Amino acid sequence: MLDELDKNIIAIMQDEFPLVPEPYRAIADKLGISEDELLIRLNKYSQSKKIRKMGAVLRHREVGYSANALCAWIVPDERICEVGELFAKVAVVTHCYARVAQPGWPYNFYTMLHANTREQCNVIAKNLAEQAGLQDYIMLFSTKEWKKNSMQYFMNNNK
Amino acid sequence: MLTAFDKRLLNIIQTYLPFESRPFAAIAARLGAEESFVIERLRFLKEQGFIRRIGPFFDSSKLGYIGTLVALEVEPCAIPQVAAVINSEYGVTHNYERDGILNLWFTLFSHNMSEQNEVLKKIGNLAGVVRLINLPATQKFKISVQFTL
């Protein structure tokens, strides 16, 4: 279970990461704990997979991936694991989830694809469909970004 | 424009930033560069908008949050108002207008199901919302946003 210090650490780690030689010391100072204690806890979250990645996320438009498509698929239930493992191996697939289909919306499998152009996204999806032997999918290109941020966990602990 | 060094740096830091006292020195060692130069370039890349965020990325479900993807059919003229209400929800991290009948898609994190239901009920009842489809995940195969430059 997470204690209050864990929640304080997780909350403060959502802030800008200090670009200084000893960033963890700067964060630990704010929390009023030692750098060692902070590093021990952060390593613990990594080991328990609470942290799935430590590093930078880029703005994909700025680094040349300006087209992004949510591609929704109809995958037979018994093939979901196999298709999920196949698509997860593809580098330009950044997210790959099975989801519950709904009345009037039969798509039960979702991938995010990134490329330079819509045409390239379409080619990628077509290749995935051929590899997996799937016919039914729909490309949902974004036309406007209304919001994009990272989740602010335990916001009330970060004052 | 990104220099060859910037690209190497970004390729490394997308997957490697260790939990140790001098993490940028560790990256610098891999690049054969000075720690101070790595920090200087990272400041520049952050300021210029190439880097969205540096830090740990948590598995929301392991922290006790419930996530879902929600698709809406919204009357086109009502999209700005509906999007504004969605954006004001603390647990909404992504909200995109997309091609097709279901024209507004957002991701929502909640502390529990009743909180999720409450938010979805509120949004589903907004003027201009024709249909709300909740698409909770049953299995996650990949979440890894990395771009090789």
C-alpha cells in the first residue's frame, strides 16, 4: 500500500523535472527528505512496476510524426491475445488495447499509429491488417487536439 | 532543427534516465559528452517544445486509478462547449476531435467506478451530446510512446 510519503513523492514527480546536475537532491529538498530515501522509494516503484517508464516523452508533431490515427479493429474474441502480441511488436504502434465492444459500435480492439502523413498511417494499418488477416477496421484521424496532458496523480498531496 | 547530437540524446533519454544521484552524467557517459552539455541541450529541447515531459510515467491502474476511453457523437456546433466541460474534468488527460460519426474521444481516469459513472452521466447529458460510448479496456498489450529519431 502507498503511504502519505509515497503519495507526496508521486505527486511531486509530476512537476517539471529539474534540469540540474543533482535533480533528485532538489526534489528531496522540497519534500524534506534525504536524496537517498527518495531514490530508494523511486527504485521500489520501478521494481513493483508502478513506474512503467522513466525518461522523456517527445511532442510527436515536433519530431516529425505529425499524423496520428486511432485505429479501431474488430477482432474475434479468441484471437485477441495473438493479435495483441503481434501488433505490440510494431514500433509505430504506441498503444494497443482490447476494449469492450458496445451496441452499434462493434470495434473491440484499438491501436494508436504514428507517422508523418495520413497516407503512411493508412499503409501501416493496411500492413497490420494483412499480417493479422483482419478485414474490419476503421481509421479515426484526429482533427483537433482539445486537451493533452499527463495525469496529475494524488493532486491534493502536491501543494 | 535537431542536431545529430540532439537526436542521439533524445533516443537515449526516451528510455533511460536512471534513479541515481547524477542521472545526466550517466547519460553523458553513454554519449561521450560532458554532463553540463547534456543539461544545456535538454533545457533547449524542452524550451523549444521537442520534449513534452521528463520524469517517471506511472501505471495508473497500479496506483489505484480506473481508466477508460470514451467516444461521443456530438452535434458539430456544440463541440467547443462540450469539449470545454470535458477538459475541466481533472481525470481527463486526452481529448481529441476525430473524423467520423463519433467525433469526440477522451480518456478518463477516476478513483473508483462511481466517480467514473458520475462524470460520464454528466457529460452524456450535456446539450448537443447525441450518444456516449464507454470503451473500458479488457487487456493492455502495449503502452510505449517512443520515437526513433
